[in-house]
Amino acid sequence: MRQSPILYRLIEITSIPLLIISLLYLTTGYGMISGIFGRIFQLIGLSYSDILSLHTDPYIRILLVILGSVHGVSGTVVFISKYVRNNIIKEILVAMVLFILVFLIGLIILSEIVG
């Protein structure tokens, strides 16, 4: 496919921010339930309410969903273009992946607005 260099670039661009935000969610989640992580956060100056507000911040969550979706869809399209040889099946699979991306981001944004 022609767009493969763009997709590889998207995968590279989103990988580091996605890793950082995922680790933030993972560690703040453990910081809320685990004494050891809570003490580590207290040593760097974050209280339980700071950890809770970081973990439940809607803007960080939306950023995580968008970065994860772009990263996942780009990787899936690269995977499809590399291993699927039939052009019709390839186009159908790419269209399905893009539909799922739009549907997922729409659901997440609606859940943030409504809920």
C-alpha cells in the first residue's frame, strides 16, 4: 500500500506518549489500592487526592483512547497490508477497522459528555 510510510510514522509517533500515559494510568490505579505505590507517590509529593484526580481526569482518558486507537488502527492496517494478498478482502478489512475506530472514539466521547 502507498500509505505504509505514513502508518509506520503514526505508529512511531504514538508509541512513546501511549506508553507514558498507560504507565500513568497503571501506576495511579495501583497507587489508589496499594500501600506501596501510595507511599511512593507520597515520597514524590502526590497525595491520594492528587492520584485520584490524575487517574480519573477525562482529558487524559480521551487522549489515551485517541492515541491508543490511532496506534492500534495504524498497526492493524500495516498488518493487513502486509499479510492479506487479496485486494478486495484487504479493502474490506481496512474499512471495517476504520469503522470500528470511529465507532469506538464516538462511544468514548459520548460517555464522557453524558456520564
